[in-house]
Amino acid sequence: MDLISIVSIFVLACFVGYFVVWSVTPALHTPLMAVTNAISSVIIVGALIAAAAAGSALAKWLGLLAVVLASINIFGGFAVTSRMLGMYKKKERKDA
Amino acid sequence: MPEAVHEQPAWVLLAYLAAGVCFILALRGLSHPETSQRGNRLGMIGMAIAVVTTLVTHLPSTASLPRDMLFGNDGVDWITLAQILGAVALGAAIGLATARRIAMTAMPQLVAAFHSLVGLAAVLVGAAAFLNPEAFGIAARITPIASPSFLSIDPVSRIELGLGVAIGAITFSGSVIAFLKLNGNMGGAPILLPGRHLINLGTLAAILGLIAYFTVDQSPWVFWTVTALSFAIGFLLIIPIGGADMPVVVSMLNSYSGWAAAAMGFTLHNSAMIITGALVGSSGAILSYIMCRAMNRSFLSVIAGGFGAVASSGGGEVIDRPYKRGSAEDAAFLMKQADQVVIIPGYGMAVAQAQHALREMADQLKAEGVRVKYAIHPVAGRMPGHMNVLLAEANVPYDEVFELEDINSEFAQTDVAFVIGANDVTNPAAKTDKTSPIYGMPVLDVEKARTVLFIKRSMGGAGYAGVDNELFYRDNTMMLLADAKKMVEEVVKALG
């Protein structure tokens, strides 16, 4: 992909983000922060590349450390979001 | 040339795109509590797609050149692969244990801690890319005549790399400070350095200047100075911001963690990272905007910090004014007689952990035939939506919980407004007193209710804005002076 396609994706994604986030109900703003935090750990892609690459031992270990940090976020972020969302209940089935 | 190195098979590009789409749908799911769990699962699927795709296309190989790896001709480096999977497993164990154990009242700290991890990961990935640019496909081997060949990083990639590391480092150190403040390891009061605006602007200019210089000189000192300065400015930016402005800070750091991911996505030409970065970046930015609007303050004034430190000295004329004090029995009696009770929770409820007792009280009132509703101000608590999560934790149905603009017109028909742990967001001075520091801030019109019950630990000590609340001295206000949780429990007893 060339730089122009990359920039196009970025700009369009900003607009998508703008509209999608405004549609999030304020009651779910804390889960929103937790889940955005989990997905921003997609940076693990870069960490995996660094950890798998040969050539620089230091880069590899930095990559492995980044894999640990990003994994904490991914698993912790999605799990805590799911735990929070599980608590939101409607009036009818509050005994559930 | 560098552009060619970025070429990836079509299926890889499509897989990353699919991951990005999953992330968009994950946020979309949060538009309603009923679809939210499905959204969260889509987010997990997207992440799985991104991770598996990367692992498969970047299988560690015993060959030394990444080129050989692409063709898969060489043996797999099992040791490295085991290390990677071990790293994922270690992270998963820590993450899951934390997520399971964390108390809902500690959510703001947890989110701040998670942000710091994203920031640090971005810095580490950036450093790895700088040390091993070939692996990231951003290098060109240049072999000038009569000198050893060296790796030159593509100039555009250098800017992306510099920005990614800078934003990541700011996210990291800023989030660490936010965490320490939210967790109570560090006082919530703003710490003001003399000449801090000058220091901050100077540091920021130095960072940007060095990133520009990085395009012509890729010496290690440039890269590491940018990193170090960015760590420093993240720290400097957050220490002057006081506790009540934390919702803005947490949202802003959320946004930064997204931009850091996006910058790294530019370096790697990875659509999943760019889409995610844009989503998270705009999400945090919108939340910051909503928080600022709810406080009637500009984003810049929040970032400049120092709010609350100056204002508290201004309210010198506060002397003993008469107020009405009530007991738990009075409160129980008043609420039992009511048709409608609106509960206004604030940060104090979170501190006192009073949400469960509060729900018990609401249940008893409902049994008496009273309509109970909850009114939430956007900046109640320490992060966006903080109160909603706590009430949900206490099994309060979400259709009894209302936002400011949906419930404000109802206070005139409300018999009892029950304020617990909130203060500034109920202050009528925001509507009438032009000299008040919170003038213009949208507030809940609780004073329009027939009776206001206001739980407060003591008459001393004002809200975070440091202003006295007019509401305390009104004829229709009854002060319940006690710890929030204890008072609610006593009311429950009196109702029973």
C-alpha cells in the first residue's frame, strides 16, 4: 500500500470513529473507554513483528516485552469490559 | 526502494481490513446495552484475526534475512516462537487476573494503568523498529562506494516513527501520573511549577524540532532525546491538573493511546492499526469534548491546569449561614410520603462505596409505591460513565438511570431530590452567579424539587471547584451530615 491509500484509510476511519462514538449511549462511556483501550493494543502487531525478527537481539527483547504489555491490555481490557457490560440489566429481569 | 518492501499478499491486507471492520462494529455495539456484549465479542474476534495474521506472516525463522522468511524456505525458530507465545500467555494471565479482581470503584485507575501500558508498548515497538528497521520494512540498504553499507530508514517512516514514539511516551508518563492521582498515591491537588507554560511549550517545540531533524539525521541520540523529552512532557502536562478534571485527562490519554497506535500503523502500513488508532483517537477526543462541555470549560484551560487551587482562596466571605439539619428518620419519612424520588449520585458515593446500600433504599421505596429515578451529570465521578457502572454493579436497572438533559425538566414535579456525594453539579450558582468559577456549567436543577436531601460529611469543605453551594442554605434543603454509606444504611433501617 502506498502512503496515499494509507492516509485515505486513516482520514475515512476518523470520520467513521466520529459518527460511531457519538452514537454510543453515555451510560456506556466507561465500557467504551475499556474497550477502546483493549483494541488500541492492536499495537501488538508491531510487537510481534519485532519479537519474531532476527537481526537485533535488543529489538527482539523490546518486542517481547511489548507483547507482554499489549497482551495484558488485550485480555484485561476485553475481560473487564465484558464484566462491566454483564452488569447492565433492564428492569424486567433484575433478579437474573 | 522502501515502498516495495511494504507489499504484502492480498489476503493479508484483507485480513487486517477485516480486523479493522470488527473494531468498528465493536464500538457500534455500544450504542445500546443489549447489543454491547456482541460488540465486545466482535472486538475480540478482530484482535484474534490481527494477531494470528501477524504470527503466520512473521513466523520467526532461523534465516537471518526477513526476505527468506517470506518464502518460508527455512526452518521455524521454535525457541523464539515459544518465547512469543509465552509472552502472550504471561500477559493474558496478568490481564485476566486483574480484570477479574478489580473493584468497580477502582475502574478509573485501572483504565489509566491500561493506557500507560499501550503507551509503553508503543515506545518499545518504536524503539525496536529504530534498532531493526529491516524487520519492519522501512529500511533501504545503502552501499556508498568506499564505505561500509548502512541501513537508511525511509524519511517518511522516520517522521511516523518519531511521532509514534513521542505520543506513546506522553501517553505512558501522563497515564502513570493520572494513575497515581486516581489511586491516591499522589495528592489530587494540582502541582504548579513556576513558568510551567514556558517549560511545556519549549519542550514541545524541542520534540517537534528534533523529529523534523530526525528526517535528515537518523543518529541514535536524536531518537532517544525525542523519547526522553516526551516522557518528561507527559509528566509535566498532567501534574498541574487537579482531581476534578480527571475525567478530561483520562479521556485525553485514551485519545493519545489511539493516535500512538495510528502512528505505528503508518510505520507498518497496517490498516488494522490505522483504523483502530483513528477510532480510539476520535473516541477519546469526543469524550474529552463532552466532559469539557459538561464543565463549561475549554479544553485548553483544562490542559493548562491549576483549576481549584486558585478558586478556593476566593470564597473568603463564607461565614456561618443558617441551614437545616435532618436525621435519617426525617429523610425516611419524607421519602416514604413522596410520589417521586430522584437520586443524584456523585464521586462521594464511589468513595463511600454506598451504591449497594443506595439500591436497597430504592428497593424499599419502590415497595412503598414511590417512583425512584437516578440523575447522572456527565462529569459525576472520575471518568465518563463512572456512576452508571457503579449503579449497574449494584443491580440498578439501566432504564431507571437518566442523563442530565433527559431528567432536568422533571425536578419541578419531583418530591424529593436525594443528593449523595455530588456537589458542584447541583450548585444553582452556576446559573445565576456570574462571578462563580463554575458559572455557565450545566447543572442538575435539584433546587426545583419540593425537598432536597443533601448528604455531606460536614458543613466545612466545599466541592472540587472550591465554591460554596447555595443549595445548602435554601429553605427546602435538609442537610444529612454523615458518611454517605452510613447515612443511607440508617435511612434503610428507618424505612424498614
